[in-house]
Amino acid sequence: MKKYSYTFDAFGFPLKIFGNWPDCLKDICSWYVMPPLETSCEPQLTIEISGANIEEIEKHMPLPSESHKLKKGVMLANENFDYTSSADNERQWIDYARVGRIMIDYANGSAIALMCGSAMLPTYQKILFPDYALDKLLASRGIFSMHASCAVVNGKGIAFTGNSGAGKSTAAFILMQKGMPILTDEKLYVFKKDGYRAGAVSDIIKVNDDSMSRFFAGRDSYSEYDVIAGEHYLKMSAATKSAGQNQSPLKALCLLEQTGVPQTQISAVNPTKLVGGLFPVTITGTTRRYKAAKFDFIMEMLVNIECRLVKFGTDIDSFTEKIKELADTL
């Protein structure tokens, strides 16, 4: 089988993704927006995605005992896949029946996925294997994902969070239409470097048919990576003025609240009010040690960053102007 090898700059950590499994690896460069590095660069994080049969997986990557089991359930992708997750102090395993198994070694900054079938579509394989592993490895290095969208307004990252349906994606898409780059519409990475910085590892976003007609009518402004069951996976580099931008100083975190009235209003808010939008989505599927580290990081961030309540009106121009005014004050 053909071997693949890529090296990226993952927020300052050289990351090598390699292996022989084409479903995940043959077009991985178009999936990620992280800057590429020379493949000779010494990696600090590694993710291997390679093929194996069931017997080889059981031999080389056995699951730990029942006492280490975290969760068992069904993952809905292009079809239902049974999964089991387990963990000890420094390692985590996720087994997807008929697809493959991954083991994440936090201490060594490495992950290995052994793939045994193609029942799961390649787009879902990328999300549930290299993307998931990278998320956990970055957390072990102090870079944490959050359930938020983020736009860059005059060089300043403005992030939006809130409960499901609050308008995180809509807020980002509106600002994108007004010429402001978006880092992500859903999964934002935050880390400390000269303050707080926000970033994204991928510029692939998922939109439904309604959002396509509202915000993405200009088909020359993006490329369509995949379409699955009416969901469009779009590569956004071409849709922003700063193609390939994947991080920015994070200057404000906004809690969205839809009002149904035209005008948008922005006011101060107690930082604890934002916790509901960030949890429990951001504290899932990892070892207890890194759950605690992530919780501590987010609580510290909420105290030290500007937090606002955005009463999200229906008038797009009003919303845009209010966000610009907020950015000007930061």
C-alpha cells in the first residue's frame, strides 16, 4: 500500500500525520488549514493511520480491562457504528466496530489508528480518527477546544458561544459575508501566548441546505469538499480575504441570545453565564487529568478575557455594526 506522510505546524508543535490508509490520508492536506512544514522537521506530535485486519488489531492494540472502560454507545455517521472508549492515566482507546481502533498516548504525544474497514465514509473517518486524536493531543499540551465560532474583526478574534441553536454559525457566516475572515463556525482552539489566542486546525465547515442558500450563494467563493445526506462540507480558505488564516488574538467571548427583534444589543455579562454554552460539550471523552486541566483553563480564561452578552437581532447590518464597535473598544 502507498505510504503517506505530512508535517504541519499545530500552533507551534510540529505534527506528523502518516500511514498507509488512503481514506484518511490521500487528501489530508486539503482537510487541514494548519501550515505545512518540511517533512524532515522533527515532530513533537504524531498520528499514524494504517490498515490492519481484526487479528492484527487485537494483537498489537488490545483493549484494556473492563475496569478501564469509560463509555459504550452508538456513533451515528453515514450509518450506526458501535463504539467503546477506555482510558488509563496516560492512554485512551476508542474502538469502532467494523471500522478501526485508535490508541492515544498522551505522555508520548502520539496516536495510532489501525483501520480494518471502509464502512464509514472518509469524511467521518477524518473526524473520528485524526481529528479526534489531534484534539486530545493538543489538550495534553495546553491547547483546548471549545464549542464556539470565531470571526476576525480588524485583526481581533471575537468568539461566539451559547446553547445549541443560539446562532453561533449564523453569527460567523454574517461576518464572513461582510468580509471578515472566520476561523471556525463550531470548534475553536484556545491557548495562551501573549494573552489568549484562538485558532482552528481545519477550515472545513458543515452547512445545511438552508444555510447554503442564505450565506453561500456565490459558488466561486469556496470549494465543496463533500456532500453527505444533505449536509455540505465546504472548504472556506477561498471565502475569506486571508486565505489559510488559522489563528488570531482572542479578544472577546460573546454569549449569544436570540431575541427576534431587529436591533442587536451588547452588554456586559457575568463570565459564569458563558459556562453553559461551553460545557458539557467541551469536557468529553478524555482522561480525568485532562478534563480537569481543560476545566481550569476555561475558568481562568473567563476571568481574564472580555465577556459580553450579545442579544442577537434579526437585522444583519445592526449585528455587524455592533460587533465592529465592540472590536474597536478592545
